[in-house]
Amino acid sequence: MLRLLRFACGLLVVSHFTFAQSAQEPIPLETIVVESKVPVLYYKHQFEQAELDFYELYNSFVDEDKFKMRCSLRRMTGSHIKRTYCYPQYLLNQSAQASSAAMSNTDPSLLRAGIIRNPPSAKMIEFLSTRDRKASLIYAEELIKKHPALYQQLLNMHKAEQLYLIKKAQHNQKK
């Protein structure tokens, strides 16, 4: 029993000494930082989805067919990866007319060989549809003013785009 009492007193003295020492000198702690790494591609997909959501809502309010946005999945030449491309209907109509005119002005023997004389370029189609583009922008602005949900969706798309551009710039700075 006496032995147990001496042992307990010794433990008390050692623990008091250790406590007094630790109160004077703080023990350095190891800090572990955990960061979440979200790929830039995630933000790009978020922006693309917000854009598609905007076009879907926009098309639901559009009365004139030529101002609707048409989106489709396509592959770039030489790639198997599909991407979504969206164009206004007036641009697609102008492209079809210019392509048709180029084909009708090409000799049939060249067409059989797969050659089209003076095919329309993107710049030419853009130039030919300038008037429709201006009218489309005015029409879209009026729709956005008239429908608060469309305005909110436009803001969501803009925020997603800004976040993507910020993350992309940060990623490029790290390289």
C-alpha cells in the first residue's frame, strides 16, 4: 500500500512538472491543409449547360422562327469528340441559301467529283446576315426585358462564364 502511495505521488510530481513546462512552452502543432481540386473542365461544362438552359428558355418565348437558336451535337473534322454548337436560325437559312447558290453555279461534272466552285465562307455568310443579326439582337433585348425569368437565366449564364474564365486564367497561371 505504501508502495502504491509513493508511486501515485511520483506520478503527481511528474505530471505537475510536465504541465508547468507545457504551460510555458507551447508545443508546435503540425497543420494539414486540405484543398479541393476541381478541374477547369467542370466549370466549362457548367457554363455550357447554363448557355443551353438559356437558349431553351429563350426559344420557348420566341414567336418568330428565324430568331430561334438551333443547337446540335457535331464532331470537328479529324476528331471523334462531339461538341454542341448553337446557331440562330437566320444564320442557318443564309448558309443554306449561299450553299445552294454555289452548287447551282458549279458545273455538274465538278459536282460529281465533289468540287464546289466558290463555296460560301463563314465571313460571307456573316456579312449576308448582318441585317438579320441586328434585328435578332433587338428582338432578344425586348424579350429579356419582358420576361424576368429569361433575364435571370441570362445572369446565371454570365456568372457561369465569368467563373469559368477566372478558373481558366488561374489554371493557366499555374503552368
